[in-house]
Amino acid sequence: MDLRFEFPVSGHDFKLRCFPVSDGRQKISCELIEIYPKHFSVVEADSFGNKCIYGRAEQPHEHFSVDVCGIAEVDIFGELIAEPHKAGLFKYETGLTRAGESIREFHRSFEPMNWMNDYERAVYMMDMLSDEFLYVQGLTGVMTTAEEAFRLRRGVCQDYAHILLSLCRLERIPCRYAAGMIPGEGATHAWIEVCSSGKWRMLDPTHNRECGDTYIKISSGRDAQDCAINQGVFYGGGRQTQEVRVIVEIL
């Protein structure tokens, strides 16, 4: 992740959520983290269990970057739900996933799903969304809501995930937003996780498929805001640009 400022900044307090955590599905090893400029920092988990670096870069700087390298061993099975009583939190809509009339009308067009379990309903709705929505870059942004994106019928992986979360939450299915990486070179990717049979099972609505063992999760939460790679406050700066580049190779 590379962040550049138009003018120098100082007193830069930051929170980074940009590297995977070991859990029941994936094991992270050979981890190397480099942050520029030098800083004081501490590593802690946030309220969703995501690994975060909290730090402060005091001296003036026009460039802030973090490089993360490591090896992930990934299982094909879903992550076990350690505290099932907390899964209910993910049944409820957020500002980015609130269903408006367009999504509600789409939801009403579905066939009856009473005979399906939660995971089967999520897969069915993912199939329906795939037929209705196109992947197009440049039309939506980080604060575009599910309803706004669905009205356009176009967007990127974040929009696919938010819309499917919105549909699942209309069905009161516990589901999470997930951010991470897939093989190749590019940016981070987004998908959802559905609470089913004591596990978080992963679905990728952008590609209309279940996530396999090539998906590496960085973070999860109620929506994309809970998974922001970089957050912070500072003095100065003017305009800023951020670039995130991901390279994943299968060994």
C-alpha cells in the first residue's frame, strides 16, 4: 500500500488492516512487515478479530507505505465460528448495505426459498445477482451503497458483496463482508461469508462461485468500512492518492 500526499504531513496517527491473520481456515507464516517512515506502533486485534497495526509517524513526510510478505496455508473448509452467539450481529443492515426499494423489489421477484437452508438461499440469491449485475470499473466508489450500485446495475467486487449482504440480511441470514486476495496481480478482492452449520462459508458473488483454497482473507466485518486497509488522521497533506498492489503466487 502506497499513500502519497501533495504537501508534507506530520503527527500521522494510522491504523493498518492489511495483512492476514491465522485462523481455523488459514495459517500465515514467514510474515514480513515493513512500514515507512519509521514509527511507533503496536499490533492488536480489532473488535472483529482482524489484525491491526496502530501507530504514529511524528516527523514530516510526503510518502507513507507498507509492504507485507508471507506464506498462507489455506484449508478448503470454512472457518469455525468460535462464538456462535455473536453471529447474530451480522443479520442486520448497515449504512452501506441498507436495502432500498430497488433491492427490495429484486428480492420480491425471487422464487419461494422456504425449503432452503441459509447457505442454499445465499447461493440462489448470488446466482440471481449474477444475471442482473455487471462488473464495470469507474462508476462506483468506496462509499457507494448497495442500493446506489444496484440501481446502476454495474459496479465492482465491493458492490457485489454489499448487494449480496443486503439480500441475505433481508432473509435474516448472518453474513459478513470479507476482504482479501486471490491469485494473480492486481488489487484486493471482496466476497462474503455466510454463517452455516457452525462455520463461515465463503461466497464470491463477483465470480458467482464458492471460494476455494486460493482465497486468502485479510479481514472481515459488517461491511467494507470495517475492513478498510488504511485509516488515519494527520496535520497538513492537501490532496492524497493511495495505491494498493497485490501479488499472489500458488506454490
